[in-house]
Amino acid sequence: MTTDIASALSRRTLAKGALLGAAAALLPPTAGPAAAGPAARPPLRLPAPTGPHPVGLHTVHLTDPTRTDPWVGGVREVMLTVLYPARTVRGCPRAPQLTPAAARVFADYAPYVHPGLPEAGAVDWGAVLTHGHVDAPPLPGRRPVLLYSPGGGDSRTLGTSLAEDLASHGRVVVLVDHPGDASQVELPGGVRATVLLGPPDPATFRTMVGTRVADLRFVLDRLGGLPLAPVMDRGRIGAYGHSAGGTATVYAAHADARICAVANLEGHLDLAPLDGFDRPLLLFRTDGFDGAARLERSWSGLPGHRALLPAAGHWAFTDYAAFVPQLQDAGLVTAGTRAALVGTGAPARTVARVRRRLGTFFDAHPA
């Protein structure tokens, strides 16, 4: 699999990226959300982390001069958010989940990436605050490290709540963005929007996963040079991901022994054989995923721990678990949209179950 995913899966032409970019041009321009009254723009809130430590946050931009971006050409870039237990957060502001520029692009793309979400202008996405405090001094000591890869179409920011909770319990969590298939990623040169429109075809999905595997392994190579490297225990590295990100983290772990344990949150594993996979593996799915039959076939024979999230939909593993019920309460999404995206379960219970299961898994294994 080391060759299949790192090279064969990413062996796609730039012409494909150009074609997808042309399709994305059919989406509305990102000129910013239309004006809306206060009642139409409810303040959304992320659940607070439950651990004993406050959370620090640091943003990192990396470039990989050895790779060409498969979607747009040029040097491959990635963005990271590093969350970690902080010694103190005094004087360190809470970070917004999205910058104003990223929030404008996200607002335009969200109802296309996830049909049923409100149109641009209905929600002030830029007003959402995380519980991460910008550049807070880290708690002394060396901490296990977790890498996160988001679902296809999603940016790393939609994994904030779970990552904050894991960090508040003493881990360093590195959220990895994958420009090109994420709805938006803010790079130093500006916001880069997705080149994809609609569900990817099989070949494009393989490109996504291959690119993500290479991104994750590149981040592993660069951990030692990050500002927070002194508090990272690089002998205890785990990974987790949602959907396409779950697929990518498992294949990355199969290819790279530095990943000691991996949690797959409802990602298919049928792109290439996983013969001899020997790392602790959590296979976690919802009871409302419409691809469950294929998912179970692709997981069969793997020596993993199984878990089921009840009354939940595919995006219940992300921050949508908290956001979508709030949007329904405000009359901005229907009950059907909520059920399709995150399920009908009580959001506090769903969020708690995901946090507890991931925390327990990584407590029990090297990462």
C-alpha cells in the first residue's frame, strides 16, 4: 500500500484539476454574505471542552517543495491548527473558528457541499469562537500527538470541538487541511476554494486520498520543526479522520510506522488491500449512514475495535453535530436536513459519546 497510496493514488493530471476547477466556477461568486437581520443570524456555539487543561492554539503554514499540487499545480501547501494543553491563557484571546475571509467563502459553499444548510447571509459563521487561546504558553511536559484529517469537502476547522476536548485532556492535536478538496482553506496568499463540485468520482476520490496520505506523512516529517515540537512526544503519535479523512489516516498508518494507533470515523477502506495491518484501529460508524453496507464490507477482516454511534448521521463526528440542531432551533434548517446530516439524537449526548469513545481509545493505546 505504501506505493499504491503515496504514488499510484496521486498520479492524476493537472488537466483533471483544471476540469474540476471549471466545474467549481458554476458555484456562486464569493463576494460575501448578503445583509441579514439579527434574528436571521443566530450566534452559533461550540461545546466547551471537558478536560482539566485550558487549550492553546497555534496556526502553521507548510510548503512541500518535493510535490506538485494535483489540483492547481505549483508547490503543495498545507495549513495546520495545533491545539495543546496550555499553562495559562491569561492575555491570550480566543480564536475565531473562521477568519472573516474564510467565513465568507464557507458561507457561499456550505449549502452546495452539504445541501440543506442555510444560504449565504443567514448565519454569521465568522462569529463562532473556539475555546482555543491564540499562542498561549504550553503546559510543560511531552504530550502524545494526534493528527486529524477532515471529511471530503470539509476544512480542518469543522473538527474543532473534538480536537479541543482531546487537547484539554493532555494531548497535542494537529488539524490538517487539504487544499483543493476542502470547501475553503485560508493560505498566506488568500483563501483557496475547492475545485470539486458534487461527490467525487472514483478516480477523483483516489486522488483525494492519495494526496491526503502524502500530506499526513509530510506533516509527520515536519513535526520536529514546529514551534511546539518541545512538548510533542513523537514516539506516541496517533491519527484520526472523518469519512475521506478516516480512509486517508488508515492508509497513512499502513504506510508509515510512526503512526501508532488510528481511529477511522466512517471512512471506506476498499481502495487497496490492507494486508498485515497491525496497528490498534478504531472503526467507528453511525447508525444512519446510507453507505453502511459498503462500509462494513470494506471493514470486514480488519482487526479493529468496533463502535456504533446511535441516532446519528454521517456528519455527527464533526462540529455540525452541535451546529445543525442550533440551526434547526432557529428555523434555518428542516428536521429532514438535521436527520440527514447529523441524525436525531440529542446533540449534547452525541458529542459526549464521540469525545468519550475517542478519548478512551487513545488512552488505551500508545498515542
